[in-house]
Amino acid sequence: MAKQELKSIGVLSFAVVLGLMEALIGLVMGIFIAVGGVLIGSMLGGAAEGGIIGIFAIIVYPIMFFIMGFLGGAIVALVYNFVADKYKGIELEFI
């Protein structure tokens, strides 16, 4: 069980992975909003409008979440690389 130090993070790879994870979360949220929009729309007599909002959410939420996750991941990786270079990185223990 050797402990190793994480000295740097690949900015682009970390940003892409975090962006993709956030896009999946956005897709799940978009599906919930789509279902809720149809249900609320049908109760108020406008199921078509609720469905349009739902389809819009399924398309737009993953894109928005990917962009935010990508930018956030890039910023976190850059800050981590700066801090780990000046001080000490995270210790990881591999089995």
C-alpha cells in the first residue's frame, strides 16, 4: 500500500470528464422537467405547451450543464495545479 502524491491534473481531460458528468445530470433534470411540464400542462389544459417546454429542457439542460461543468472543471484543475505546485498535492493510497 504505497502512498503517492497527485502533483497535477490534466486540465482538458478533467474538464471534459466533469462536463460529461454534469451533462448526464442535466439530462436527468431535463427528463424530470419534461414529465412535470406535461403533467402540469395537462392539468391546466395546455399539455402541448408543457411538452414543448419539456423537450426544450431535455435538449438545453445537458448542453448548459456540460458548458458549466467544463468551465468549472478547467478552473478547478488550473487552481489545483497552481496550489499543488506551490505546496503539496493530495496523497492517494493505492492497494
